[in-house]
Amino acid sequence: MEQLPAQRPLTVVQLPDGQHVYADPAALPAQQMTGPQVVHIHQAPPDRTVQRIALGSGVGAGTVAAGVYFGPLLVGVLTAIAANLAMLAFMVLILGWGVVTVVRAVNAPRPGRRGRK
């Protein structure tokens, strides 16, 4: 066993096609470096962004999956509630306008009728 070379730890390496693999960087062919590659988190699809943030902060995969699944459902439910409240507010506005109009019409002074003294 002493004849074996010291084992090098595998690291995550990004291949030219964009894939990430576990490999020994010394065993890969040399690449020309064009400069540091910066990948912004907001350039990822929305579900990947949530996963990257959550997994980076130490949250488990089940929590990430629940967030990815229930996040859009929560947005849909809140949108439906907001639409219902907007419709209710519109109906209250119309009913209030109708009541005010009727009260003004009933209390309007009529010609030939005298008001209270």
C-alpha cells in the first residue's frame, strides 16, 4: 500500500459546457481562462433560485421541495383573496352610492311644498 500515490480529494469542477462534476482538476485538460466566471443568483430559474438560497442556508431538501411546490399555490390563493376583496369593495361602493342617491331624492325639496318651520 505504500506504493500508491497520495489520494487527492475530488472537487467540484465546472466543465466548458456548464455542467458541474466531481473530478480531480489536475486530470482534466487545460483550459484557457478568459477571466473569472460570475454567475448571479437572479439569472437562475425561479425554482432553482429558491433551492440555492434554501440549501445554502442549511435548510433540508424536503423544506425546499415544499417551498417550491406551495409557493406558487400561496401566490394563487392570495391573488384570489385579493380579487374577492376588490369585488366586495366595488359592490359596497355601488350600494353606498345607490343609498345616498335614494336618500337625497327622498329628502329633496319639492315645488309647492313648504319646509318645516
